Amino acid sequence: MQNFLDINKIAPDQLRGILDEASRIKIARQGLPKGTKDIEKVLTGKMVALIFEKPSTRTRVSFDLGVRQMGGETMVLSGSELQLGHGETIADTARVLSRYVDLIMIRTFDEATLLEMADHATVPVINGLTNRTHPCQIMADILTFEEHSGPIRGKRVVWTGDGNNVCASFIHAAGQFGFDFIFTGPQTLEPEPEFMNEAQSKGVRVEIIRDPVEAVTGADLVVTDTWISMHDSQTARERRHNQLRGYQVNDSLMKHAKPDAIFMHCLPAHRNEEVTSSVMDGLQSVVFDEAENRLHAQKAVMRWCLSQ
Ligand code: CP
Ligand code: NVA
């Protein structure tokens, strides 16, 4: 039994194995209608709880579909339907759910909730996003990058905008998969030094370059995300927009990346805020491949969790 909590907690060879499995699973389904089951129904007889304390389109649908394709069943639960936060401890919830289901995926606010769930569950727990990280997204992103551009090792990945949870998991991945990571954004929204120091200690270049043009120059991949995450207060909206406006990904910024660079966004995107529609819908954008790859990558993650 193995938890999938963060990319920096899993050995690089295991992460690579998960991605290889994701590619294999994806190829094996080519041409099959989406609703049909895989040839290998590895989750037959298994029940998976999908817990959401925040909204979700991709994570919710891709996990649910992935479990069904593998022959299993799901219970999709919103935080407000459970006793989470109504006095019962997360630890007790974890113990109870472990008596009913074979796997738990949780999207929550504080990382502490995820960690308490994982500490007390006797079934694997998967991080479906916290305020701090979003590892499933980045597994899909690495898969997507390598499908389009080949091995990510040694490549230059540039994150523009808010140094948020998705950015943090990208920095974890830089250390584990061996690519350079440049953050460009305002000083007030930089990623936590802890993430950057850990990746640097693994021998990769992790740097902050304030000027977006300088940062993006020579990039193999340009990535951004919403300027206001689900856990951010809406009252900071105007201040954040003012700080981040200069970091919008638009055609003139993309011109400084390598000619064959690609653009990624985990979605949902706020068109013409963090990215223009011309980039989102342009030839360099792979955002919908990323969304599709959530399905394949997470199926491989679930198989890995249940494999030992
Ligand atoms: N990218 C992502 O996790 O999307 P959802 O919030 O729709 O799940
Ligand atoms: N940073 C965003 C990602 C959504 C998938 C958020 O946390 O809201």
C-alpha cells in the first residue's frame, strides 16, 4: 500500500515507472469508446472514495472515469456531505472510510488534513490538490511535455505569475525529473524557498528571474495558472491583478521562448487575464492534451498505489 501525497516523496524511478505505465495504458485504449472498460480491469471489485472540499471539473471527472474504466466503482463525496469539519476528527474519518473503501482521493484546503488522513487511513490516500501542492496535475503535465517534446531532463521550464500550489509541485518535479525551473513573477508571490532549496539540492537549476522576457528567453515550456486560487481571498483580487498583469502569457512573450516551445495551463483558465486566448488556442498550446492526460496519469497513479 502506497500513498501518493507529493512528487518529492516518491523515488524518481517510481515516478518514471508511473509515467511509463500511463503511456502504456493510454496506448492500450486507443480507439475504444470512452465509456468502455479497459482490457485489464485491475480495479474490479474495488471501491474508491473521491472527496472534494473544493470545486473541480477535471480531477473529479478524470478520477471517476479512470476508476470505471479499470472496472472499479466510485463514491464522489463533497466535504459538506461528510462530517469533515463538523467535529469528527480527520483521523477518525480516515479509520472509518478505510473499513468501507479500497482507496481515498481527497481535494482539500490545508495540507494538514491530507497528511492526517494519510497517517490514519489503512488504505492508500491520493492528493487531489491542497492549498500547497497538486501532484496529480504535474504527473499529467510531464507526460504531456514528453509526448510533444521528448525527455524533460535538462529542459528549461518557465513558470510565470503566481508561485502557487501547482507551481510548487512543478518545482518538486524539477528535482525528481532533472529539469531547470525558472519562476518569473512578483516578489510577493514567489514560491516558498523550501520548495526551491530542496530541488536545488538535487542538482537542478531553480531560479527567480523578475523580468518575464529574460525568464522566457530560451524556454522549452512556458506554464502559468490562475492569478487567484480557490483558497485565495477574493478581497485581494485587484491587488493581485495589478501585481500580476505584467506576467500575462501573450504572443509577444511567447516569441522569446524557443520556436518549438509549448504552452501549458492546468485549467481552469481565465482567458485574457493570465493568458490570452490567442496563446490558449494557438499552435503552441497543449492545454487540452494536459487535461486528457489527467485521466491516463491518474489511472497509473491508482494502479501504483494499489500495487503492493
Ligand atoms: N486542473 C484541475 O485540477 O482542474 P479541476 O480544478 O477542474 O479539477
Ligand atoms: N491554483 C489553482 C489550481 C486549480 C486546479 C487553485 O488551487 O485553485
